[in-house]
Amino acid sequence: MKTALVCGAGGFIGGHLVYRLKKEGYRVRAVDIKSPEFRETAADEFILGDLRDPVFCDRIASGMHFDELYQLAADMGGAGYIFSGEHDAIVMHNSATINLNMAECAHRHHIDKVFYSSSACIYPETLQREAFNGGLKESDAYPAGPDSEYGWEKLFSERMWFSYARNYGIDVHIARFHNIFGPYGTWQGGREKAPAAMCRKVAECPDGGTIDIWGDGEQTRTFLYIDECLEGIRRLMQSEFTGPVNIGSDELISINNLAGMAMEFAGKKIHLHHVSGPLGVRGRSSDNTLIRKKLNWSPSRPLIEGMRVTYEWIAGEVAKNV
Ligand code: NAD
């Protein structure tokens, strides 16, 4: 039986990844500073603790040998958290410390294979000033110029993990996720991403009411459903290819149209009220040429399918909270 250590398993993607690894027959030790919020973990063991503490990191890697480490823990949130500037110091400090600790831990405990989750936020802001840019290619990362400290930390950690690969022979695989969404993710409280925020606002709003949209709503993104993200992670880990590689969709949509999609599911007509708020870049899409070439696969599921599932789940959560 293969063994995996999953860091960040109390979170959205890590929580889903544990289910996927269990389905594939892994023995999983899961770690996070918080328990999963929306459903039980599927892990064999769930250890609560702070990955900023190197002693704790040493403890979670002890007692058994791990074939693979999945490092997804990060101080993280949607635009309201990442782009306001108010959390820059803690985001950089917390996430960099976790990565430094876990890289050292993988080295000392001879965990030979590692997955690290980077982000589309590493790409230069100058390439994302229009709503419709060509997709971002992996080679666009340099010369570097991310628009957030969150992105700079991811870029640092990519380089740090690859340094451990070069000098200590760890087989490190890195993906740059582009806006992953789906059920069992944060949908309120300020750290939620646009798909969850749109679903929540529409679910909470009466027919004929009004919801706030940050900016003019014509900013664009691509959004990838969680199942395809997991497929990409597993294919990358089973391949010789180390990345960094985009795991994202190339189906571009504006935030106004994303809200419109949620309204269709709800069968409601809702007015959009455009207000100022943290926006991030104007337009961002994933170029999937490299993943297709290296993994002979790329995400293909239409956005509307994943959004429908997500809307149903969030509408159910909203109803429970009334
Ligand atoms: P998430 O916030 O749901 O999960 C991250 C988890 O890390 C959380 O459960 C959090 O409690 C945990 N964590 C934070 N600090 C910790 C600490 N000190 N000790 C232990 N655990 C700690 O986020 P997610 O959406 O599941 O993202 C997972 C990874 O993918 C992150 O590294 C994120 O930066 C990256 N990523 C996500 C997206 C996306 O769209 N969701 C896009 C790009 C990159």
C-alpha cells in the first residue's frame, strides 16, 4: 500500500485530494491547523497542528515512511483576502515558513516524491492588463512581476522546492492552479473565491433583488472544477514531468456572466450593482499547450457543469444557515 502525507488536508483542495487518494488505495496521514469544515475527512489519520512549527513538522513525518508528500497548506483566500494588502506580511511569513519547514522535513525524512501547489498568481501583472489576453504560458513567469505578495511567495517556494530537488534528489512536481472551485469549499466569510461568492450572493438574494459585484464585472478569469484539478495532480505525479505546469481551464468568463450563470440555476432575475473592491488583474486564462504535450491530457469539462453542482451545494448550505 502506498503512503501519502497531505498537508493542508483541512482545506478545500487538500480535503478533496484525500478522498481521491483513498479511492486509489493509499494510506493517508492528513495534517492541517483546522479540521475540514464541511464533511468528515477520508484520511486514515488526521493530525491537527501548526506547520509553521518545525518540531510539529518533524513529528508528522515520523513513525512511518511516506512515499509521497502533497504540500497544499498555505495562508490563502480570494481577492478580498489576497489583494487588499492588509494581509501581505502574514501571507508571506506563514506560507514561506510552512514551505521551508516541509522541504527540510521531506529531505530529513527521505520522502522522495513531492507535489507542491503553486498558483496562476505568479504570472506577471503586465501580461494581464486586458480582459482578453492570450492564455498564460508557463514560460511567461519570467521576468517576474506578480501583482500580489501571495504570488511572490509562490514563486519563491517553487524555486525553493526545485532547489531541494536539484541538491537532494527529491522528485518534486509543481502545478500552477488557476482558480479551482467546487463543493466543500469556503463560500462565505471573506476568503471565498468568485464562483462561490456568486453562488452565495444569488442563493441569498430574493428574485428581483440586487447583489454587489466588485468593479465593472467585466474582469475575466477561467475556473476549473475540483475533479479535473485532482486528475491533473495525479497525472502529474505519475509522470516523469516535473513542471511547473498550469492546471487550469481555458474557458474564459467575465464575473458578470458568472453571476448570470448562477442566476440561471436559481431561476432568478437579479440586478448587478457594481461597487469598488479588490479586483486583481483584469484578465487571466490558462494556456494548456504544455500540459497537453507532457501529460497527453488537459481539462475539458464545461464550466457550466461544475458551476451547477457548486450552486446546488452552496444553495443547500445557505438554506441550512437561514
Ligand atoms: P484552503 O485555504 O482551503 O486550504 C489551505 C489549508 O492550509 C487550509 O485548510 C489551512 O488551514 C491550511 N493551513 C494554513 N496555514 C497552516 C498552518 N500554519 N499549519 C497547518 N495548516 C495550515 O485553500 P485551497 O483552495 O484548498 O488551496 C490549496 C493550495 O492550492 C494552496 O497552497 C493554494 O495556495 C493553492 N492554490 C489554490 C487555488 C484555488 O483556486 N483554490 C489557486 C491557486 C493555488
